Amino acid sequence: MSNLNALPLVEVPCCPPLTERPLTAEEAERTAAMFKALGDPVRLRLFSLVASHAGGEACVCDISDVGVSQPTVSHHLKKLKEAGLLTSERRGTWVYYRVEPSVIAAMGQMLRIAG
């Protein structure tokens, strides 16, 4: 399942550590989209559930119990995909989500102290 409107996945390195130099306009836009998507508690929880799931991917059936309705879960997963934080693949009737390791690495790289 692909989303043509999704931002490209972040490649390592995304951005320099915030303490190293100011971000370019492009870096700031890409980074803001990631953090905006994670700024919602349900989205952050879904991202965490996928990232920490055994095997590095999670079926939507395994992560939909986050206290909101299934359509709301789908909406939040779509926003995470649009921000380039998740990828998905349909297998039969289920959709499986994955956090690319490069996304986690890029976020960690950006938040580390330069030195």
C-alpha cells in the first residue's frame, strides 16, 4: 500500500545535531513535519507501539487498542505515514506498519549534543 502524497522517508543523516549549526529551511520543514506528527499523544503511542513491536513491524490488529475508535486509529496512522515516520504493507485483509530504522537514527542524531 503506497501513499503518493507521503513525504520521503528520512535518510541518515537527516539533520545535524541542533547544537551544531542552524537548520536549513528544508531541514526545518522536514523535521517539523515529523515532530508535529508525533505531537499528538495517540500518534506518539501508535508510533511507539509499532517501533517496539516484535519483529519491527505491527499489524493494525495488534495496535488498535489505544483508547480511540478504529477510524481514528486509521487517521492517526495515515498522518504518521504522511510525515514519513511509518511505512505500510497490505497482506490479505490486514495492514502491517513498520518504522524504518533510518527514521529513528535520524531523529536521535538530530537530538544528540554535537561535540
